Amino acid sequence: MRITAKGQVTIPAAIREKAGLLPHTEVDFVIRGGAVVLVAAKGAQKKPTRGHLLTRRLRGSATVRMSTDEILSLTRGDDD
């Protein structure tokens, strides 16, 4: 992995997911011994749950406007 001319580096997806690093997550860099460590910024929220991650990813992605009753009717196979 290389640092770009702008000082940027890509964090691999597996590491981002395991650490709960979502887009727009505030982070800080800390030097510990001879290593640079990426840490959540002070005041940052705790790691989001899997449910929160899924909800964030899906929010606003619906393309069909249906009521809850209509959706349940379709999933249950109810006949009108």
C-alpha cells in the first residue's frame, strides 16, 4: 500500500468493516512507539451495530411507494 502525493491511503474494506469505520467517520492519528495508529476521534460515537450499518446503507434506497400493509400482504401472499 502506498501513500498518494496528497498524503492519502485507502483503508481496505475488511478493516473498515471490522473497525466500524463508515464514510464521514471522524478519526485521529496517534504515534505509539514507532507506529502510527488510527483511532476514533474524541467524542466519536461507539462502533455502530450491524443493524445500524444495514439501516444506514439502505436508507433512502426504496423506489416503490407502498404502505406497510401492502408490503406485508405481498410478503405473506395474501390474496385481495
